[in-house]
Amino acid sequence: MTTHITNLSSDLIELILSLLPISTLIKSSIVCKLWHSIISSFSFSTTTTTNHHHKPWFFLHGIHNISSKNNQSFAFDPTSNSWFILPTFLTTTQNQHQHQHQPNTSFIGTNGFFFITAPMFCYTPIMHPFWHATPSLHFPRINPLLGVFNDKFVVVGGVKFIGNLVDIEDNLDVEIYDPSLGSWELCPPLPGDFRSGNSSSSLSSALFKKKFYVFGIYSCFVSSFDLEKHVWSDVHTLRPHGVVFSFLVSCRKQLVLAGICNFPNGFCFNLWKIDESTMEFNEIGAMPHDLLYELFDGDEDDKFASLKCVGLGDLIYVFNEDYHRVYPACVCEIDGDSGKCSWRRMPQLPSPVNKFHKVISFCSTVSPHNVLGQQQHLHH
């Protein structure tokens, strides 16, 4: 006896749909009104977002200094192994808040949001762009680290913004914004060890177990800010043998250090698991040598300087932000149980791709509820 899917209960249909990747759900939502109502519901989105087979997406936004019309936004769905082009909305929204001529370093993306940090602080969800202005930061700044936790925003470090001037010597306090209160809370500043390089060009960050970790990409200093107690930990040095520069990444079950090493037999890109209680590290994997060299060409000593790394869940993305190779990227999936690392090259960005002066990259969980408002705009 054959049972047609139209004869199944709505609960069973919801269970079946929950097993599909986000990109397939977008297409499935137009099959009929019932499917659309299920897929677009907040409860369905909440359930599917917590499913581990719905992997975090990788977002890449390119900024063009001369004309904002050349800005582009892309999103990569690792489950379907495909890129989507997101609508470019920055020109109109920035004009609304008079941010058209602000420095590119005041624009940041992380955890499902885009931010403008100076002279006003504004934020918008990526998928449903609508800018919200907050009261001014106590210390307006450009190029800070930013994190999202419990619907709050934490802003760390950066370069002080005074009109069109910057003060690179200023040690900025940490500030936390609570949208429900509509106010900023001042917290203790970055430890003095980070004073010589307190912007996101020299620091990486990771949210893990209610702590905001700050890590020196080149200095290898690391400290964590307790988001409940509002205190900084002691500063440690996290430098595996041979590391030239590295990034700290928050995965689902562990902190991971990812970086370029220079050994007598050549360069390699390695991953280490970090014990957050002791700051000790153990190597868990290395990018295949041929994959690393597919991301770069030339024999210059600084050819890896354009490498960037971000991650979330069980995924770590590595890409080259140099336009010459049209931003090639690869992804590593870390098995949550065995710890085994599986690497693969990602497809090229969908053409045409403009030349960008600055590239913003980050990972974010994505739900059908997030995407459906933009489904008519998303295309490969």
C-alpha cells in the first residue's frame, strides 16, 4: 500500500522537512501553503537551527572604496556546497543614517549581523536588512572586535574615532549593548599586553562557554573576558612550534587554533585543540599540502599574508582575501566524536566578482525563518 505525502500528518511532514538542507527548504516552501507555513514558522526554524546537520553558513562581503555599487555579498551553504548571492543594500541604508562616507573599517559583520561602529553605532540582521541605531558608544571606534551573545553585543578594542581622526594609542574600554535596555554598559578594557595592537587587523576573537576570547594573530597573546562577571583572565601565550600567525576559532565542542607554520621542509596550515582551562594545545589536523597551495601562487615569503580563517560549529573556513585568485577558499569539518578533520576545496564564487578593497568574512547559523524573507532575492 502506497501512502502519498499529501496524506501524511503535518507533524510527520514537519519531521521530514526538518531533515532537508536550508537551500532545499527554500525551494520546498513554494510547493504549497501548508509547507510554506511549516517552513516559515519560528518553531520550525528554532528546531532545525539546533540540528547539527544544518551547518553554519560562511558569509563573505566585499567593500569597494570608490563606489558602493561595486560592493557584493555572498553566502556559502556547506550542506549543498553552493554559494548564494545576497542583495546589496548598503548604499540606501547607509544614506538613511548618513554613513555613506564613513571609513570602511567602521563596517563589520559577525553572528548574523552587519554593524557600523562609527560615528554612530548601527546594526542590521543580514537576511532582513533594516538598520537600527543605538545610543553612541562611550568611545566611538573603528575596526573593533564584535560578538553577539544572548541578544547582546560586546565591542572590544579598536581604534578611537574622533571626527575623521584616530588615536592608535588609546586603550578602549569594553562596551556591552543590551537592546532590551537600549543602553551601553562600560566594562574593563583589554589587558595592557594588547595595547600595541588592539584592532581586528591584528586580533581574532571567539565566543566560547560565556567567555569572549581575544587572541593576538601575530603576538599569540590570549585572554578571555567573562561575559557574566565582566572580568578579564590572565594573559597567556599560545604559540605552537613554527607558527607564523594564527587565528582562534570557536567550534561546537572546543576552542581551535588554526594557523600557518614555517618548518624547514616548507609551510603548512595546522589545527590545534585548545584546553580552555589550561591553555594547552594538541594538534588535531593539517590541511593537505596541495590544497594549501591551491589557495596561493607565487613564491614570495609573504604570500600567505592574505590568508584569513573563521569558523563555527564543526566547520573551519580558510580563504585568500587577495582578488588576484578571486578569493579561493576551502573548508575543514571536524567530526564532533572522533575529532577527524576532513578538508575540501569550495567552489568558486559566482561570477562576476568585483575587485574589493576590503573583505569581511564570518560564520553564522542560518534558519529557514531567516532566509525566507529573502528567498526571492537569493540566487546562485
